[in-house]
Amino acid sequence: MGSSVDNSYMYKKVISIGTVCELTGLSERQIRYYEERELIFPKRSEKGNRKYSFSDVETLMDIANKMEDGLQTSELRREIKNKEVDKSSVNERMIRGQLNAHFRRRD
Amino acid sequence: MGSSVDNSYMYKKVISIGTVCELTGLSERQIRYYEERELIFPKRSEKGNRKYSFSDVETLMDIANKMEDGLQTSELRREIKNKEVDKSSVNERMIRGQLNAHFRRRD
DNA sequence: CGTGTAAGGAATTCTGACACG
DNA sequence: CGTGTAAGGAATTCTGACACG
């Protein structure tokens, strides 16, 4: 396994919201709102505190840019869905590739 | 530039002590004590909260193992100093290597 | 020496809501 | 729609200290 995306630390949800504010320049209100609109998906700690990954921070900076460009959260939501579609077609290709590699000798 | 160590997110100090506890299994007391003994060096946020990097977390797990083996913090402190010496000799070599590369054509 | 703990205070985060537009 | 804010509470983190060993 191991595609171009791995990096381990990039996806670990360990950053609390205050630090994310410093990193992104966004307010807590904004960050929570983007979650409500399903643009980001922080983990929750035992007692309910939001934890973000570096990847989430990057996503938030993208969101901040798009919002500045006048886009609405609903439009950003669509973009995300499309990326998910992209991903699954990539996955399909990967699986097809593996199958090909696996059965090649039998042809 | 750019040695084998880069990884960007690995060294960013963004994790608060509670999360570090979860990640390492150590108590806050232990983590603060290892700082007092100069084995780790968290950053401080505006209002004085400690922030750790993933690299710090790894260091702490090493420390935890060594402590279990019965080592003292003073001994671990020495190990760290030695690593710093290693690093500067590596740096020396890198610089020497670059100088060599730079002046090779003149020889 | 290394770590637990109670103490008191300050800062963090959470939720639900009202406000403006 | 997106975001600010005051409200009240719960959880987090901080420091300095006493304790045991």
C-alpha cells in the first residue's frame, strides 16, 4: 500500500481549535461554522474538544481563500463531494492496476 | 539544502500537553519534569501554554522507554548532548562536501 | 530522584441564542 | 448567509509546594 499521500503526521487529529485559529487566521466561530456546513470534520476528544489535523488546517486555508472570492459554503460543499468522486475513481484505477499486475502472468 | 530530515509538520509545535499525554501515555507531571530536566523543549503560546511537535512526542516515547530501562534523566541529558555533537559533525561534513563540490573544478 | 497530588487561578472550549443583513 | 458577541458552565493548563523514598 502507500499512495503519494501518506505523511503520517499530516492526518493525525491533534490540534485544538485555538491553535488552528493562529495557524489559519480564522475565528473559532468561522471554523465551527464550516464544520456545521460539513466542510471539515474534526475529531472529538474524550470530553468533546475538537481536534484538527494539519490537513484540516490546509483545507481551512483553502476555504478561507474561496470565501474571500465570494463563494458560498454550499458551493464549497459541492467541490468536496467532487473530490471524493475523483478519489474513488483513482481508487478504482489502483485496484484495476493491482488486479492486472496480479493476473498478468496467466494471460 | 534539505537533508534526510524535513517533513515540515514533524517539527511544528502545535500539540497541547493533554494530547501529548494521550499520545505518549505519560502524565502531565512527567512531561513537565522532563522539560525541567531539559530533555524536551516545548514552545509556549501567547498565554503560556506548552505546545509540542510530533518530533517532541517521539522524543518523549524514547525517554519513556529509557526511563523504564532504569536510566536517569541526567544520563538521557548526556545522550542528547552527544546527538547534538553528532549533528554538528554531520553539518561539518555537509559543508565540507558542498565546498568540495563548489571548488572541484579548480583543482 | 521521579512522580503523585491538592490548591487556586487564569485561559480554553463548548453549546445555544440573539443580532445584523 | 456568514459571522460577531455575551452567557454560563465544564474542562484544560499553569505554577509552586508538600509528600514519599
